Amino acid sequence: MVIGYEESSQLDVEPAKYFVLVTKREKRACRSCEDLGVVSAPLPPRIIEKCLASDRIVIDTVVSKYCNHTPLHRQSMILQRDIGLEISRATLDGWVLKVGELLIPMVAAMRRELITGTYIQADETPVDVQTRERRGRNHQAYLWQFSRPGGTVVFDFRLGRGRDGPKRFLGQFEGILQTDGYAAYDQIGGPRMVHAGCWSHARRQFFEAVQLNPRDPVATPIVARMDELFAVDAGARRKTLTTAARHIRRQEIARPLLDDIRSKIEAAQSAALPSSALSRACQYALSLWRKLTQFLEYPELELSNNLAENSMRPVALGRKNWLHIGSPRAGPKVAAILSVVESCRRLRISVRDYLAAILPGLADVAIRRLPSLTPSAWAAHI
């Protein structure tokens, strides 16, 4: 007689299964309307028409490379090793570039979302590109990242690091632009654009001076006071304060802190050796002081653009694996994929679900409909 059961649970896994999906469509003929001939239901839209791989396999290839940082040649080897399926790296590359090509108009709509807003954080990172002109050596290009905290992220591929990149991307943007101290971000945007600085970069300069001399009696107190400044916003996040409430807190606590920090930096500058790390840190902070204190006037402004830097980390991880971009023409396509992947991560939506929802038939979608299909618009309706 069974009187009950002893149960135990364990996490298990079922490896991915590859199979041939067969779609059958009825063919019909109408005797009384011979002019129509034989007709059948149309196939549903595909990401790549007449491709022997399903949409899910194409999306899995993109996600594996740009989310899991698995190079295409390694994906090809895994398929061969695990299931005996031979798909060349060139074929996988063709799928990825097609997805990037389809996403370029979408990313243009995402760019318009950003520049019609009021606040953008920006940063840039190098990426190697293969070119015919420099056989045996890669060209160092750049991915410029523009984003809004908690919102859309757009990567813009440029062959150089000059001012022309952000100037073209931002156009006549007249909101807040938060960056580090790189001069290329100066003299761009509309006449009323507000330039804001990053306290993490300013702190980093003094922290490096402390690392060189842990007992530095000048730099150490400055770093400590900057930490108190960050603690003001950290406390606001813990208490889930609104932007308006955080603004009041900043006026009460951060403003006096800033006066003390500046006086300490000015005193340190007068005493430091001109070529020392401490002197360079003081010069950096004081030269950008106006930009660093903009957060007192603009409540939505964050103390740092760390979120923008964090968006660069997946690029840095991937770069160590896939090493370079295959050609300058592939650069904008890679940037488009990275824009969607990072935007989905920021918005906490599934990259697979998003790509599966918008990619099939995207080439035939009217440009005016694209703003309703961006990651932020899609996230708002799921």
C-alpha cells in the first residue's frame, strides 16, 4: 500500500535540439474562376527570405555573438562538434550582417528619440577594423555611445575620434550632454546645449594620486569628501526619492560639500608640484568646475556618466573574443546590433523576444512606423 511520496528537486538541462521545420500550405484551384489559377496561402514574413535557417537560428547566432561574446568561428565549431552540423563562419557572418542592415533604420529612429529628449550621456571606445589599405594591420576606429540613463542606447561607428562624430550625431541637440573632459565634445550641438561633467572622472584623478601615495595628506581628504558627495545621491536612491526630492537634498547637503571640495582643491593646487599626479587632478577638476556643478541646476542630471561607461563593457568583452570588425562597411551594422542589444538590457526586456517580434518583415515596414517599434516603445506595450 502506497502511503505517500518522497520528493526531491534538482535543476536539470535539456540541450538545444536542431530539427527541420516543414511548413505545408494547401494549394487550391477554383473551377469557376479559372483566371486565378492555382493559389496558396503566403508564407509568413522572414528575417532573411529563402534562408534555409529559421528566424530562431539567425537570432540565436546574433545573441550568441553580441550577448554571449561567442565569435562566429567558435559557433561554427560548436555546431560541428556537438551535432555534426556544418555551417561555415562566412554563412553565419552573412546572417549577422543582414540583421545589422535591417536594424540600421530602426537605430536611426532610436537616435531621433535621443536627440528630441532633454538629457544624453556620451562616451567612446576604440575598436579595430580590417581595411584593405593596411594589410596585416587593423585600423583603430571608434564606437561612440549616446544614451539616456535607464533608456535608449545608440552606438555610432566612426573611423576616427574627431569632433565630427558627435557633431554629426547630435546635430542641433539643445538638452544636457554629459561627458568626460574630452575636448571633442566641446563646440557641438545647438546654441543652448548644456555641457555637464562627470564626477567619477574627477574623483578618479585624485584616487590615482592616492594610489601613488596612500598616505597623501592632501589627496586623501579630497577623495573622502567626493565620496560624501556620491553618498548624497546613493541615499536618495535607497529612499527611492523622486527627482524633485533629490534636488532638494542636493541643495541642502551637496552644495556646501562642493564649496569645501573646491577650497581643498585650490589649496592642494597651490602646494602641489606642477608635474605631479595631484597637480594634474586639481587642474582637471578646476578646469571643468562649471560642468561638474551643473547637477545643482538640473535635477535630472546624474553625478557621473558611469551608466554610459557600463554600456561599453559588453563591447570590451566582445572585443577580446571577436577581435575586430571585418570591414568599414560592416561597422554601422555592428553598431546597430549593439545599440539594440544594449537598449534591451537597459530596459530589461528579452533581446530574443524583441528581435523575433520586429525583425521578420522589417525591410517592408514604412519609416513612419519605426518609432513605434523601437525597444523603448516596444517595452512600453508589453
